[in-house]
Amino acid sequence: MPEGVEPSEGTTILVRRCLDRLRGGDEAARAELLRAAGERLTRLARKMFHAEGRLRCWEETGDVLQNAMLRLLRRLHNVTPASPREFFRLAAGEIRRELIDLARHYFGPHGPGTKHDTHAGKKAQRDTPSPAVDPADEEQDLNKLAEWGEFHERVDALPEEEREAFDLVWYQGLSYVAAAEVLGVSARTVTRRWQAACLKLESALGDKMPPF
């Protein structure tokens, strides 16, 4: 990252340089774009699952997150974003869809999370001793993960300008200033759109709003 540059601004600079190289035929730039998106996706997934240890019972988190990178890679093979704004929009969409899929796959009505029985005394539990789990805590964890899934779906349904500002600030981790540069608007405009998005999400989700 360039010296004296804020992390989010450095991300924007990195993306711009990688896109220039990619348009020039440098295939290594595609891998750098994927790494930048993957780091953010990993942090967001950990935020969703930080209280949920059972995810690793079925699949390693890294393997799950790789699905989003493969999906983004396929998109980048089919289209080269013309600007950081287009890349961030594409990456945020793929990240959001993967996080929605994670919640649906593991903790939807037919997911393994809803079928995990802490009292059945199954062979895996007999063979691998584990600390006792309070059923009430498990139920609370499932509810939290369901709330995260609904949160991402609500973000997806925001008006375009507000969703784009939310994508850049929350999904991509950019500052208001860096997001404003990407969008070609003022930082005040980004702040206003971010606040409008948050109000809509809080209104729609109420007490089911996760601590994002």
C-alpha cells in the first residue's frame, strides 16, 4: 500500500491499478483483485459466524468462502470492469449473494444447522468429546444467523444509490471519502445515502437487525 494512504484509499488505488493492468493483458492482476475481495469476504463471514462454532462441523470456513471467489473469478473472466466503481459493485454483489447462500444453506429450513441435535448422543459426539452446549444458546445462534441472512437480502433490495453507498462502506470497507471518490460524489452525499440505507434497514428489520 502506498505510504501515507488510508487503508480504504489504498484498496481503491490497488483496484484501479489492477484493472489497468488487466485491460493491458496482465492476467496476474485478476488474482490480485480476487485476493482483495477475498480478504473482505473473510472478515464479513467471520462477523456472521463468530458465535457459531458448529459451521466447522460440516465444512471448513475457507472452503465455503472459496465458492464466492470462484463465482467472482468466473465473472471476471467474462467481463473486465471499466472502473473501480464497476468492480466494487460486482464484488459486493457476489459477496452478498454468497453470504445469503451461506445462511440459507446451513441454517435454512432444511439446512444441517436446523437438524443439529445436541441431545441425540450421535457417534461423532461420542468419538469427539466436546463441551456441553446449552440448547437455548444454540437456538439463539440459529436465530442470529437467520437474521444475518435477512439483513443481506434487505440490503439487496435497497434503492440503487443507497445500496451502492452501503456496499462500498460496509461490504468493501471504504471510508466515506474513498467511497465518494469511487462514486464521483461528495463525502457528504455518501454519508447521507449511507444513513438513509441504515434507517431503511432498521425500519425493515426492527429488533432483528444484527449488530453490523
